[in-house]
Amino acid sequence: APDISTDAVLGHLRQFQSIAENQGGGNRCTGSGGYTGSVNYVKQKAEAAGYTVSEQPFSGRGGRSANVLAELPGRDPSKVIMAGGHLDSVCAGPGINDNGSGSAAVLAVAEAFAAANPNPPVTVRFGWWGDEEAGLNGSRYYVDNLSGTERGHIQAYLNFDMVASPNAGYFVYNDDDTAIEQTIKDYFAKINVPTEGQSVGGRSDSASFQRAGIKTGGIFTGAEQRKTQAQADKWGGQAGVAYDRCYHQSCDTMSNLDETALGRNSDAISWAVWELAGGGSSEPG
Ligand code: PHE
Ligand code: ZN
Ligand code: ZN
Ligand code: ZN
């Protein structure tokens, strides 16, 4: 699988930060210029990487928004592996960890896959969802508007919502497909990073896919809950402190990131999606 440069992911995150400051009055929330700017940025980068990109507008409880989709066509069009995360922030701040981190990591993986020219055995489709924060609205809209045939083609959806929490845990979703879960865990085993299971419990976009009968998995570095002593012993960081002290706050900025976690998780995303897409036995980066 392609190795993902942490600097490439950080470059996208710096752009989200400046979009929030210059176009969004400090945030990237639904209905703001910061959200529109984020959509335009992801579209432009994915198009520059060679993707055909589509924007799917919708209107939900949080207001007018849009999803962004970019696809790498595979040799077998009846099999699709999807990866994504939500592109909106809360209105309190720029949302750099939540969820600039997942959005930027998925974008860097999409760029690396296109550059590697994998001509994958199956189609790889990347999604950036609108209006997660008001209730998983973009992902639900996407899933609800798939035909039965299209829905049946999606073999897996991998979700990345908060992958660089400053006091990071390494959590792998454990509430759905065990084969997907194992694929993600295999990567962390290779790099000797211990993981723990985490149930998403309807709190992120994977739930929209799961409810539609699509197999899901994902990675999470933790939000408002506190790291335990045992976790600090194995992962580093501070016991008794939230994984993300700036969760849903104005301080979720470029200084609210664990760059080690960001780099590891970006490579884990690349590896897991590549494996599930049948990309082969290449060594992890
Ligand atoms: N979806 C939550 C948010 O955006 C974060 C979260 C992700 C919580 C995954 C639990 C599991 O605020
Ligand atoms: Zn790497
Ligand atoms: Zn959030
Ligand atoms: Zn989130």
C-alpha cells in the first residue's frame, strides 16, 4: 500500500484551518463559508489527482449542505470499497481534529492511490460527508439515495472521524464486521501499536451505512472521555486527561493534533483500504 506522508496530511489540515479563518468566521460548520470552502478544496484536490468528483447537495435538519465523492474505477465494477469521514465541523471552531483529521487523511490516501495508479481489482470510492454534526445527515442522505443494486455493490465502508486526538488512543471499531476490524488491527500489529475496541454507538457516519446493511469499520483516537493510566502506560500521553480536551471547542485548531497518531492512522487507512480492495501484499509504509 502507498505510504502516506504526514506532511501531506498536515498540508491539507493547514488549508482547512485557513479556510475556517478566511472564509468561515473561524469555523467550517454546516451553512458557513468554511464548509463551502472545505467542499471546494477537497473537490479541487481530488480533481487535480485525476478523480472524477461529484458533489451531492442535500438539505437536512442542519441546513443546506453537500457530500463530495471521488472514485477510482476498478476492474470489477460490481465490487466497491468505500472510505470516508465527515467534512463539517461544529460552529464553535475550525474542527481540525474533528474532523479535519479524518477528511485530510482520506484525501491524502485518495491522492496516493491515484498516484500509485493501482488499477485496483475493485472500485475504490472516497466520500466526504456533510452535516454529520447535526445527526449524520450527509451519510444518511447518501445511503438513502443509493439504488438497491448500488448498495449491494458496496462491500465495506471504512469511517474516519477524529484520527489525531492530541492525547490519542488507538481505537478500532468493533461493533460490526470482524473481517474489516481484523484487517485494520493487522496494520497496527505490524507497527507494534496496541489497539482497543470501540463501539461507535450511532455517533458517526458508519452508523448510516450499518443501518443499511453495509459492512463497516473504522479508527478513532478518542473525544471527550479521559485516558486511563493503563492506556497512558501503553500509548503514552496523559492519564486522567481527555483524549481531546478541545473536542467541539474553539481550540480544535492546528495545535490540537497528535502528529504521530495522524501519521500512523493515515498509513493504517491506506493499508486497510488497499488490502480490502485486493491491492495485494505490499509492505506497509
Ligand atoms: N462523531 C463524533 C463527533 O463528530 C465523534 C465520534 C466519533 C464519537 C467516533 C464516537 C465515535 O463529534
Ligand atoms: Zn507513513
Ligand atoms: Zn464532532
Ligand atoms: Zn466527528
